[in-house]
Amino acid sequence: MKRILVTKSDFFFDISTARPTQADVQTAIQAGDAFMFAVVDEVEDKSSERQEYEASSGNSYTTRDAMSGMRPVFTLSAYEFVNYLSFNNRQVRIFEFDHKDFLKGCKLDGNSDQFAGFATQCFDVENRTRPTDSSSVVQTPISIKYANPNEYRENVLVMDGMSFLENVNSLLDVAITATDEALTGVTIQALVDATGSPVIGLVLDDFQILNDAGTEVTPSAVTDNDDGTYAVLANLAAGTYTVGLQKPSDMTTEGYEELAKAEITTS
């Protein structure tokens, strides 16, 4: 297995007219409906067999159906690990992307037009391992148990030729600060929170300015200074504003999500 695509429990791709594209997956990520996990280093099968009880009469009774599950292991930074913990013990759905470029999911409730991940009953982000020597690394296992055996058997659905998923990544958290506020605009700095590296290439429609009543003030122009700072022009009155980025689904530039807006006061 290469990667897993984790989605909200009610999410599915509509495949009534076409199979999912890279744009469809990226749109789901931008909307907060999906999250692409890092490359899987190794995976352990955690499936369990069906259990039966045989009565003295000779009759057999199924006490538990066979359940599918796995334990993928990831090499994550401390920052990534904290992000992954936000999924801990949540009911989600999981698409499996393998080394043959197949994307495995299910027909949601048997509907051939709805391509969904497998529902989980357990999604447990385990403690990070400790390196045993200089040649080992810190790793993070995740224990996953699927909730519905029928999704993994009768309703399983596999899409081939999905190699583009190797190039799909989830949103990067962006730290926003603001300086040089004036009635004519403000300078906004955008840095990738995990690394401190500048966010380059944002455009006018990516930015948002809100007054103290929550009403949006539309910027009129932006200059990218190529160092993570942007001179954003807007017609501002004296008062308090919050400035930063639009929500990811409304941004022109893909792949970013602000942690919080910065507050400024103009006079």
C-alpha cells in the first residue's frame, strides 16, 4: 500500500458520469472533506476471521463476522504527528491506494454511482516508536478496523490508473501576521507553520479582510514581495480588522489553510 485517503464519514465521489480525477480529489481536500496521509512505510494485516459457536446439538452459529483491518506505519515529523492525532478515535472513511496505482473503496450502500472509502469502527493513532539505534527512525503506527464487512466484500470497488494520487497532498497550515497597517491597506506575511518557509505565489482572490462587524472588505490589489509578505491594498476606515486568507475552498491557490487571522487597527 502506498497511501491512504481519509475522508469524512458522509463523503463520497459521484461517479455516475465520470471517475474521480485529480481535480476532484484536490477539491475534496480544499473543502475539508478529505485528507491525504503520508507515504505508508509498511503495513500489517489486522483482519480477524469469522468466529462460530458449535452447539452440542451439532448446529453452528456465527458469533462474529470476519472483520477487515490493518496497521499502517508512517514516518512523521512531530508537527505531522500532532495533526494526525486530530483523527484519533474519529469515525472516518478510508480509501486504499496501492503500488499498482489502484484506488480501493466501496459502493456506498451498494449504490454503483457513489464511490466511498471504507467506514471505520476504530482509527487509533498509536504512540510514536522510539529509535533503537542510529539507523532507526521514529515511526507512527495507526490501528484501523473497518466497520462493515460487506463494504470490503460484496460492495468493494476498485479504480485503476490512479497514479496521480502520488502527487496529491493535504493542506499546509499557514501562520499569518500583519504589519504596516494603514487606511490604504496592510502588509500580510504568510509562512508555512511547520517549517517557517515563506508561502509564495498567492494572488488577490486568496486574501480576506473583515471589519469588526464581520463584513468583508474587498482588497483592490496585491503585490507579492517573493519573501512570504504581500502588500495588500484596500480602502479601510479607522477601526479594527482581521486579515488573512480565504477559506481553502474559496482560494484560487490550492494547498494552504490559515491557522488564524491577524488583527490590525487602523486610524
